[in-house]
Amino acid sequence: MNIKLKLIIKYIAVSAGIGIILFMLGFILAAGGHGTEVPSIFFFPWAFILYYLSYFFWDHTSILVTIMLLQYPLYGFLIGKSNNSRRRSIIIIIICLLHIGAFICAYLMRQKVLEIY
């Protein structure tokens, strides 16, 4: 196995572990529905954007959980594909900015859904 592939696998494995830990932490902070889902929205904004977009049309929780569990390995894959540390730093900054933007979008969508009910 070449070094590049090992590096990609390493980043995917580490980020998958981080994703699983954040998934469990978000579940604990949500307290089984009696707490707040805001930490989960911060950890997994892409799944919540889809959730709020489809809120009135369908409920496929398994698809949302799948997106949650694939988000961080995808981040790891993108970071692992970079050729050098400079490019890796740029990719990490872009991922962070997109993640924060997605969180803001999902949080604002949550506020609109709460206004309706």
C-alpha cells in the first residue's frame, strides 16, 4: 500500500472516530429529546439543513443519521487527499468556514420551523 493511500485511510479513520464521539455527545446533550439539539446542529449542520428543508414533506431519520455518520469521514478524505501541508491547511480552513456557514444556516432554519409551531 502506498504512503498516500495510508495517509487518506488514517485521516478517514481519525475523522470517523471524531464523528462517532460527536454523534454520541450530541445525543447525550439532547437528552433523548428533553434537552437541546443545538450542539447536534453545530456538529452536523448538513444533516439538519436537509432535515429542516424536508420537515414538512417526509421523515427519513435513517438517511439523516447516515449523513451525520458520513460527514466527518468525508472531511477526513478531503484533508487526506491534499498533497502538501500548505494545501491541507487551506482545505481545513475551507471546511471550517463551510461548516460554520452551514451551522448558521441550519440554526436560522430551526428558528423558522419553531416559529411555525
